[in-house]
Amino acid sequence: MKIKQIGGEFALIGKIRKNTRLYSKDAIVGIGDDAAVLKYDKKNFLLFTTDMLVENDHFSLKYSTPCQIGMKAMEQNVSDIAAMGGLPKHAVVSLALPNDIDVGFVDNLYKGINEKCKRYKISVVGGNITHSKEIVINVSMLGLAEKKYLALRSKAKIGDLIFCSGDVGKSAAGLELLRNGMKGGSVKPHLEPKSRLELARKLVKTGVNSMIDVSDGVASEVRHICSESKVGALIYADRLPISKTTADDSKKLKKNALDFALYGGEDFELVFTASKNKLKQLKKMDVSAIGEIVGKKNGVKLVKDNKKLSLGSGFDHFKRLRV
Amino acid sequence: MKIKQIGGEFALIGKIRKNTRLYSKDAIVGIGDDAAVLKYDKKNFLLFTTDMLVENDHFSLKYSTPCQIGMKAMEQNVSDIAAMGGLPKHAVVSLALPNDIDVGFVDNLYKGINEKCKRYKISVVGGNITHSKEIVINVSMLGLAEKKYLALRSKAKIGDLIFCSGDVGKSAAGLELLRNGMKGGSVKPHLEPKSRLELARKLVKTGVNSMIDVSDGVASEVRHICSESKVGALIYADRLPISKTTADDSKKLKKNALDFALYGGEDFELVFTASKNKLKQLKKMDVSAIGEIVGKKNGVKLVKDNKKLSLGSGFDHFKRLRV
């Protein structure tokens, strides 16, 4: 049986999770959130996450500079730590490189990594280098979250409003432009995505109930929150924050910007839920209310043109062509 | 310039290390040991390590079962934690898999991972799955080491004896047998290497000055200790622990068992140094005295047939053919 046939990446993760055991009470949250939550000290939890970038799957040397690849490898891990409400601290980096690669590639990749380390005050404390046919970069990151600020996927409550930060769909639109040899404002957000660490910190201080970062599209992230929190959701299609640039680029591509936002991924924005009484405070921030949490039996629905449609799944690495 | 031309994997790591900054006092030891050492609590340090296995470089599906690959992915990280004197606690696992791979492969890979988790009481708390041409498995692991037991590469002292645990060269001999379609007792140690966690704990309680695990051959590990400790070393060729099985298999292969021991790697044994007054206690354990630490200006030498030869480097992923 192929991975696609059992339902793709997330079905496989579900299968793995079922067979995994926690051997210590120090592991507070294991598989199933943006980062693991581990015991640390009286005030803080330790956060532990990992992400892999594979050549021709997550990036192509046709489109990205080595520096941009290094930056992205860091940003996607920072985004995971941000989505937990924490701050990144330490990272280890594994590289697999083809034999004939130029040392300059590694220098520039690390230029990107070190630039992000400086920005976020992250120390690279280890790693390893090995050999492969395609370039692979794996970053694992540790962070700290004050216990009172920890944000999980599993704490959404019925009646919560669902929010999305910044604007979404830009990364997927940018990739589509690149694939078609076209130009547009969405290209840069695809090549140099930025996590929302500062905003995430403001949000947890304001008080959110659940949070996740946008790795695989808003649809997928809302589904994760609902599945972990055992609730349903209504997402209003016309409320999804899509920038004019993304809309224009989508038009150029003869594609639907809403699809990029819902199913595209890698925007590294935040999707979160908060109780209605936080709305006034949240309205002052770079976030949009896009829906609400409802009972589980209602499912996860997209409201479009006054119709309730079933919301599809997000981006799945086993269901699409490579870059 | 190619990686091979600047001196291979370790030269590249040296270059990266030089440009890396530690942004926090919480990072006590960064790049340059088996694991990073981070602040944890009054009694313990947190250890953080990562290792990647790449298909056709670290393993081949011609030789290894998926279960064996999963076990090896865990053992090599446990070995890093062991070499620091600590105990493994939590792991995250990144997988990159070809599109057409069978779900059974992942089930069996995780059978191996979970078997080692059970043995060492390690909790897998996260990970991610993505797509690639070749199978890549990256494990990052956290461990704890009591401050008084922490073993570093950098604390070897002039006059220390150098020891090696168990026997070495078996993994390289086993790989060579497999490559030549031959059988022998070294095949199993290659396919199912075992870290020396229990022994490492005994050693740090006895009192070692420096320690490292055998990932790339004894020569490379002694060189690492010497370079981090700013000392030299004499290794006595006839004292290297080589089992009868490894010697017999080497003979079959018309190869020198000493070369496998010095330059082979992946034995996951321990190389460590301790002051002479520990010899009596250490003699009761599964270790052999193989040399001594001398002043830096003496260099790192192999004593063979009463001649002092310059000791070569260890295994380098950029200097050999694939599996």
C-alpha cells in the first residue's frame, strides 16, 4: 500500500502517533502540535521541534539562492516555536549534500542561517554533514515558553472566533509564478517567508485559546485545531485575508486566490482561536477574524456564497508534483 | 571549490563553526562535541544532538531491513548522548520518503525506532514527513547528564591513558563483506550496531577525563579529542581491540583489520581518556588501554613495529564511494 492510498502524509503521522509511547512525565505534549512540550523549570516549558527541507520538493536552486534556503530552514522552525507561544533558543542543523557541490553553496546557506540566528538570537549548537544525491537540510530547534503563555492546537473552545494573521496564499501564488516563468509581488514572500514570532508573543499575552502556524494552508491548519480540540469550525471564504498582490498574481495565473490561501501553505502566518471578548484587543493587531468554532458534529465547513461546503485538506507532500 | 578540495567534511564543519555565534549563556558547549551542552537545572545539563541517515550512503535496502535502519537511526543518537555521559530522554524524527514507498516500510522502520525507545526509555515527541528521491531519516535527541558526570572531548590531560571500549573495526568489515556478497560474523554488528550507554554511565561514574563515540574510526576520534583538548597522542597499533571475528573476516576480504578499526567507523564504541590511577578500576570493565595523551607538539601518532607513524584521518563522507 502506498502512502497516497492510506490518505497521505497526515494519515501516516496518525498511524505513527498511535504506536508511539511517552516514557516519561517530562513529555507534556508529544506528537500532534507544532512543537513538543517538555518539562523545563518552574516558569517555563521547553519546546522541541524539527523540520526538513528537501531539494526539488521544498526548494529549487532554479528559484532560490542558497542564502534564501538557509533563511527558510530557520524561519519554518521559528514559526513552529512561535505557534506555541514561545521564543526560539537553540538549533542543530543536519546537512546532506551532493558530492560535487561547491563550498560556496554551504557558505551562503549558512549566511542565511546565521542572519536568522542574529535576528532571533538563536544559537546553532551542533549538527552534522553527510552526503546525498539531493540537498537536504534538517533543522531541529529548542525554545522556551512561559507556562502561562503556552498555546496548543488542542484548546479551542466552542464559541471561539477563528483568526488568521497577515495575509495568506502569497507563498503558493509565488511558487506558481516561478513555475510558469512569470513575475509578481508574491515571488518574494515565497522565497523569503517570514515567521510571525513578535505577533505570536503579543497574541499569547492577549490570550488565545489555541494556535497553529500556516505550513500547509489555512484549511489544513483549521482541520488540525478542530481534530486536536474535538470541535468543528465554520470558515467564511470572503473573510480570508488575501492581499491585493496575491489576488492580482492569481488573476495573472488564471487561478483562484482562495485556493492558494486554503490549500497552498508555507505562508508561516498564524491561525488561532480566541474567545469573543478578546475581539476588541485583537482588532488592533495584524489579524482577521475568519470564522468560528462550533460543535464537532457540525464538521469543518467553508461558508461561501451562503452555502456550507465541506472544507478540503491542506497541502500534502505525497499528493502533488515536486517544485 | 569542492568540499573534498578544502579537506572534506571536518574542514567544512570547522569553517561553519568559526562563523557561528552563541547568543546565550545557556549554551555551555556548542559545535564540536558529540552533543551540545545546554543549561537545564541545578543538577543536570541538557544534551542536544542530531544525526542523519541517507539511503545508499549510510544504509542500503539491499542489505538492511527497514527495522534495522530505524534501530540504527536511534542507536547513533543514543551513542552521542552516551559519549557525553548522559541518558537519552526525548527524540524528534524527520523522514523524507520516495513517493512510491510502501507504508509497510514506515511501519517496520518505526518498529525499529520503537524497539529502541522501549529499550532506552526514549519518548518520540515529534517529527515530520516529507518527500524525496532517496530515503532520509534525521533523528534529533535530547538527554540529561548530571553536571558531575559530563564528559567532554576537550578535557583530556597530558599523561592520561587512552582507552577504547569493546572491539572496533567490526562495522566496516561487515559492510565490506556485504559489498562483496560475502558472509561473516561482522555483518550483524554492521547492520545492528549497539551504542554503549550502560558502559558509558559506568565510565563517567568511575571518572574519565574526556570521551567520544566511535562514529568515524578510532583515528578520527582520537584526533577530535586531541584537537579539542590541545594535546597529542600515541596509539599503539597492537593494543587496538579487534575481535577474532573481525580479524577472520578481514583475512577473508584480504584487508587489514587495523585499517577497519582505525578508519572504518560506525562501531558506536567509546574512546576515552582517564588518569593512570583509574587503570585498576577500568581493567574490570569491557575496555582496553590503547595509548596515551602526550604534549601537543608530539602530534597524533600510531606506534607500529616500534615506528611512530602519522595517524591518518577517519571516515569522511565526501571521500569515499557510496554504500
